[in-house]
Amino acid sequence: MSHLGYMFAGYTVVIIGLLLYVRRMVSRLREVDEELHELRRRLGEAGPHR
Amino acid sequence: MRGMEWFGALASAALVAVLYVALLVAPEAVGEGAVQRILYIHAPSAFAAYGCIFVAAGASAVYLWKRSPAADRLAASAAEVGVLMCTFVLVTGSIWGRARWNAWWTPDPRLTLMLILWAIYVSYVLLRAFGGDDEEIAPYAAVVAIAGVLAIPAIRVSSRLMRGIHPSVIAPRDGGTGLADPYMRLALWGGAVAMLLVAAWLVTVRTRLERVEREVRAVRRAADAAEGVV
């Protein structure tokens, strides 16, 4: 690998790492959102019987 | 969330601007080759890592003192982003070392202490992820975060007291001049500001996500209890 290749490898690792971390946070946000809907549904179903 | 989006856009724009200066504007250091430009992402990642870890340790101390859940959430988030930044430091340093020293790793005191810092904070993140209930694990995690931060002054002291081969560009030893060109300094210090902004944005978003996740877990426990689920 040339020195230019090493340089691009270094920058690519950081940029890809940052993008993957942001993507992971977005997917966790979606999971939390889905769980909230599930909880609302459960609480809504439980409500009238109590 | 509008403020968060603006903050994220500002941090991203700063990073793109600095990448432009680092890759296309700053002149190549004589005799170093293109790989020298890794410095402009390696050192800023180190500043961001130190910043995150200081925040994690400070917030952990506040948690131990006041038992503030907000401080605990901040510590957990800053530690996670700190691990990410430490990983960037180690990987970019390793790539630079392969190009310059023909070795991915060398047992230099500064490199070894950085690896120890990374390992301590990885153990912190694993403890938070798999240690069990947030409230039970928080005091132990706080102690790990505070103990781990001591590696940062050790890294600084080791670079002054122990003979290593890690280059000292920012505080040149042995009569070195550091970065002579103003665009090189702009790439380095602008990069530091940009990476600190990116890290601050990630910590802020992660802290909010942590708060919502904990609230959802608490509601789920309450719902399970109400339905008689063990």
C-alpha cells in the first residue's frame, strides 16, 4: 500500500466509524419508538379490564 | 430536537471544512509523504477522546456525590463516545505506524497507556451493557470511570519522562519546530475543534437516547408488574 493508501485508510476508518455510530443510535431510537408503541398498546388493552 | 439538528449540522460542516484543509490545502511535510496528514485526524480524535473521558469521570464523581441520575446518564454516554474516539486514535496511529515504522504496533509507553485507557473504558461500556440493573451498577461503573481517567495524566507524564518513539509534534522536543505552516496548524487545531464539536453532539444525542431508554425500561417493568409477568 502506498503512503496515499495509508492516509485514505486512516480517514476512511474515522468517517465510516462515525457514520456507523450515528446509524446505530438511529436504530436504537427506532427500537425505543417501537417499544413505546408496544407499551401503549399493552397499557391500552389492560386499561378497560381493570 | 431542532437545536440538536442544528448542532449536528454545525459539527458535520466543521468536520468537512477541516477535512478539506487537511487533505487538499495544507502542504505536505517535507520527507514525510501523504501519510503525515493522518496527524490531522489522529490528534483531534485524541483531544475528543480526552474531552469525553474527562466529562465521563467528572459526571461519575458528581453521581457518586449527589446520586444524580442525569450525571450518571451523561457519564455513560460520554464514556461510550470516548471509547469510539480512543478507537480512532489507536487505529489511525497504527496505520501511520505501519507506513512509517513498518509495524502496526510497538510497545512505546504512550501507545501502551493509550491502549490501557481504551481497555478500561471498554470494560466500563461492557459493565454498563451487561452488568445488570442501571441503578445497581452505576456506583461501580462510576469508580471505573474515575480510576480510568488517571491514564490521561500518565500518558502526558510518560511522553516527558520515558524515552519513546512516538513523535512529539504539538510540543516538540529535541529542538523540533512542530508545524511550521499556518495551514498545517489550521488543519490540526481546526480539526481538534471540529472533532470536539462532533463528540459533544454525539454525547448530547446519546444522553437523550439514554434517558428515553431508561424511562421506557421503567415503564415496561411497571407494565410487567401490573400484568403479573415475572
